[in-house]
Amino acid sequence: MDIRCRGIRGATTVTENTREAILAGTHELLERLIGVNQILPEDIASVIFTVTPDLNAEFPAVAARELGWIDTALLCGHEMQVPGSLQRCIRILIHWNTQRPSNEIVHVYLHDARSLRPEHATITAFNAPPSAALSSES
């Protein structure tokens, strides 16, 4: 059994800088990443969350704790403020211990963040509601 630590990327945008919007957007993104990749919490080594400087009403890692990721190492940070960059954006990098090869990892980009990586704008990842993505991959 060849287990490697793989990186899974995802990003989304939210409409406002509120605790509710940040947590809802992060929950949606995490649920899609979990569903399409069939991730088990015990296989997650760590997660890095970043937000653009215009988001500061809540730590996005709170959403992971609410999903039960109690023993997972989580880190939040602010991104560089680059002129013209996407606003109100939450990014996630999951370090996942898996046997899956890197070409089978599904990265998820939602809402306005799809413009960041259009090649990852798949029907499975973006158009199915989170519950459908979870059930269709089980």
C-alpha cells in the first residue's frame, strides 16, 4: 500500500464579510471537496485556509471544526493584497494521506473563484448541490 500526502486545492467567494457568509461558503467548499474526493477525516494531515484581506469576520477553519475535524491541524492566514485580484475569496489547501494518484484528485473552485482555475470547473464539483455530490460519490 503506497500512501502519499497529496494536496487538494479549492476556492470560493462570498458576497459579504460576515461570520455567516464566511462559514457558509467554507462549509459548501469543504463538503464539495470531501464528496467528490471521498475524503475521510482521519486521512487529513492538515489544512491551510487563506482569505483575501477584505474577509476578517470569522476564521474559515471554524467550519472544519464544525464538521468534526477536531484532531486535524488547521491554519488560517490572510493573502497578499494584489491589485485587481479576486475579492472576498476563501482558499483551502488540504494535505490528504491517500493511495490515490495526483491525476485522480478533484480540485474544486466555486462561484467567482471558478475564474481562477477554469480547468477545474467540472459539472460534478460545481453544479451538483453538496448533498448530491456526497451521495453520488458514496
